[in-house]
Amino acid sequence: MDWTIFQFLAPAIAASLIIAGIHAYLGLHVVERGVIFVDLSLAQIASLGAAIAVWQGYDPNDPQIYWMSLAFTLIGAVIFAFVKGHTARIPQEAIIGISYAVASAAVILTLSKATGEAEHLRDMLVGNILSVQWPDVGLTGGIYLVIGVFHYVFRRRFLDISIDPGAAAARGTSVRFWDFLFYASFGFVVTRSVAIAGVLLVFCYLIVPSVGGMLFAARIGPRLAIGWVMGTVVSMLGMYFSVRFDLPTGATIVCTFGLALAAMAVARQMIRRPAVA
């Protein structure tokens, strides 16, 4: 790689590696819980908070936008944690989908009343990881480090309620309380990541590395290691292809994730055939 290209990409590469690290771990929980689209829903709820702040007259670059987005995300965390009975016949994915649809419609309605700043808000929500600067990388790394330490300390509780919430409840664990802590910490990550990388790219960072790890490993540790390696390699390749061929960065990384996952699926089939034979 040309040194000047590397210097240009260095902050974006650092940001992508930080995002890949925390999202690969959270993706394990999301896949185990079967709430695949929870980050899209929380991101849209955060977008609603930002849209309302702009509608109220705040500049799109004002820090107040982030805090309003975060407040709405925490409201979403409460909804997903408490408006769900573990014995209810309504699947949580249905609640997540309804929340996404309602939040999306509310964002459209709000932006229709904030025409002057709507374009700036749309740019902010789409994200442009190449425009990230070192201060943003440092702040993002600090936030994710705190959340990572929190999840590490209580990793057994979070894994228990993600893998078998019924058994966790039988042991006396307050599943709804720990559900709220999970979704609240998850909301902090999503709110920050979407502002940097956009909704689609954040979704790929969350789901694709976890699925890639599941192709080759059953245990949590190896799956997480595979996800981290995949997220790191794909991020760097995607950004290099974006600059080298003058392509939109987010879309390039997303497509690179798709190609990498397809290649891993083919490799898994090739490995299994000799074993079966």
C-alpha cells in the first residue's frame, strides 16, 4: 500500500478496528438472542432523537444532537428489555420490527418539518468513515473501552441470559434488569458507531463476523477470535479498495464483507467434504 494512502486512511482504519472489535462481541449476543435487526431498530430510534433535535433548532454538528440520540436509544433499550415477557407468544423480533417501522415513519415526518437542515442530518446518519479524525477515534475508543470492561466483568451474566434466559431466571437472575443493561450498553455503542460509519456498515460489523465465526466454531471464544480477524482484514481491504478504485467507502466495505462471508462458506464446504468422505 502506498504510504500516502496509508496516512490518509490511518484514522479511518483505527476507527474501523475499534468498531469491529466491540461489534464482533456484541454480535455474538445478538445472534444467540435471535434479535438480528435490533441494531437497525436502535439506530433508527437514535435517528429520531437527532431529527427531533434538529427540528427544535439545534445545529446538526451540535453535541446536543448526540445526547438527544442517546436518550432516545435508552428509551428503546427500556422497550426491548421490559415490553417482553419471556413466556409471551409475541416474538421479540416482532416488537423490534414494529419499533423500527414506527421510528422510520416518525423520522420522515420530523424531517419534513426541518427542511433547512434535513440534508445535513441525512449526511450525519449515513456516516462517512473516511472523514473521521483522530480526536473522534480517541473518544470512540474511550467509550468502547469502558463498555468492554463492563461486559467483561459481567460476561457470565450476559452470556447466560443470551444463551438460555429461562435457565438464568430459574437460578434467580433478574433477566429483565440484565436485558436492560445489555440493550443500554448496546445503545451507547450503536449511537456512536452509526454517526461514524452509517447504519448499513454498522449492521455488517455486528452480524457478519459473528456468522463467519459460527461457520467454523461452536464455542464462544473461537467464534469471537474468528470474528475479530474477519472484521480487521475486511475493514482494511474494503477501505483500500474504496480509495484505490474511487468507490463509496461504506458500500465497498459492506460488499467486501459479503464476498468474504461467501468465500468462508465455500471454504467450509470444501473442508467438510473430505471429512464426510
